[in-house]
Amino acid sequence: MKRVYTAFVEYDEESKLYVGIIPNVPGAHTQGETLDELQHNLQEVLELCLEEWRLPCKPVLRLRADKHRPSLKTVLGG
């Protein structure tokens, strides 16, 4: 069984890091210096959260930019 999760991404000018959060998944937030690093970190934190809940599914992560930036249209695990 696959479930699709959407992560919202913002770039923080002050820290120079990309910040991502997966709504409705408590604890699923992280950061990275690049989008690739953020994507990897979000996938890892999502898998850890789902493992903690013992949900038997393979997560698919979709990254979305905030409303002021274009969509990133990046899919993991697809």
C-alpha cells in the first residue's frame, strides 16, 4: 500500500537553509542546505515517523514550494 504525503518547503534567507514540513505528521520537519539534502532528510524523517506509528505502507513524498514560489514537482519513491 502506498500513501502520498506532501511536504511544504520554504527557503530561509537568514539561515540560508531550505526548511520542510509535512503537515498532519507530528514531528515531520527538517532542513537542508540544498533541495536534494532536504528531500533526503524529509524522506528519512517521514519513514521514521511512520515506523514509530507502525503503519505498513511505503510513503511517497511530494515537495511543494510555499505559495510565493513555483511548485517543485519532486516525487520520491514513485
